[in-house]
Amino acid sequence: MSLGEFKDFYDDLFITQMVRQTMRCILTGLQCLHKEAQVIHTDLQPSSMLFGMRDDSVLVRFERGETEDPLPRKELDDRTIYSSRLMPPSFGEPRITDFSEARLGEWKNTDWIMPNVYRAPEVILGLQWSYPVDIWGFAMVLWDLLQPKRLFRSKGSRGYSEAHHLAEMISIMGPPPLDFLQRCGETADQYWEKDGTWKNLAPIPDTSLERADQRLEGEEKQQFAAFMRKMLQWKPEDREDAEDLYWDEWLLADLIEKGEVVYDDKDAQP
């Protein structure tokens, strides 16, 4: 079962502590991909992350259910089409899957990647991209698992709109640095004046990261926003890597509370 399916069917079980535990595993996988394999996934989303199985009893229950209460099927001359049966929930360690869009980190990548609403700014603006696109994608997945609504909806009158997407990014991250826009060249010129003024091709929503958070409160909301800002950066080089993100105070909060990790506020390292 994917993380996306789990959220769709068991959203009430996807509490903050479970999200933390799940995403720590995903960060460990990203660290291995980036540092050891030197691979960029490019397509991180809840559907490409699957829960593992602690044992095969879940398959036995799945088989028994189909035997005792078969789902509808359609029999054709050359094949039979079966309805899909929901896999019983299993809580083994999650894994990153689906590497069909993966790229080697040593390549000079400039092609179009990532699901529309998950797309990093450097991809939209035509810059060469690398490992930080996965950090952006990780942030989008984390938000979607924890929050009831997506951070970026990016909808114009004709569906997905790059201008609306960029306007929403401005509302969450503030205006992009001028030197970043200069690196983007003519593509950025479609949306910004030479001095960095937004051309208003789409309205900038009146919101912020904290206001968009509809689930957390108080100090935890502030810590979560600080964690997200380590990843939501216009400049790819300003995003923290998977290893540094793993040791964030919000992500380790359940372990800190249990005393399994001692957190040092002075240098933000356990």
C-alpha cells in the first residue's frame, strides 16, 4: 500500500507522530540515493512511497478475503478484468519506489520533470537542476500527508498554470532573489521585470506558510514551518540536504520526548 492510498483510506490514523516516523525513513532513503547511488528520483509523491510488510500474514488475509468474498470481475474472450481489492494496512518501513523518471546526478539535467503541483521553481524556470529537486519534492509530500489541503494548487482558468504556481510560491516564500531571476534569464523575464517586480500575470494569494497550516498549533506549528523553510527555498543550493534535514527538531520531536535523542539548541544537532 502506498502512502497516498493509506492517507485516502485511513487518514484518521495518519497522526503527526506517524508522519514523522514515516518521513524519517524516506529521508534515509533519499540520503542513500543522493550520496551513495548518485541518483535523482525526480518524481517523489505519496504514490511512489510504499509501506513494507513486517510479515506475510497480510497476504494470507488478502488471499482469504478474495476466496471467501470475491470481488466483481468482467470476463472477456481473451482475458478477465478483476476489480482491485484494498490491501489491508501494514506498517513496515516505507520505501521509495518507481524509478522510471530517475536521472543520474552527474548528468546536466534541464528537462521537464515532477508532477505539476510538486514542481520545483528551477524546473519551472528552465534552470539546470539536480538533487535539490528531490528535497523540494520531499517537502511537498510531507505537506500533503500532514495537511488537509495542498500547499500549491496552481490552477488557472485552463487548468495548471505556471504563473499561478509561481504567484503562490511568492506568497509562501516571499519574492525570489534578484540574482536567482538573473540566472533564469528569458524565462524569468516572462513573469518578472528586470528589477524583480512581479508582472501580475496571476494574483499573489494573501497567505503565508503558517496560515496555510490547518493542522498544527502553537510551538509545534512554528517548528514545522521552520522545518519546511529549510526545503522551500528559491535557490536550490539554499535547501538543506537529506542528512541535515533528518536531524531537525520537529522531525525528531517524538524521539526527543522519549529521551532517545538529546537535542542541543546551540548547534541544532543531537
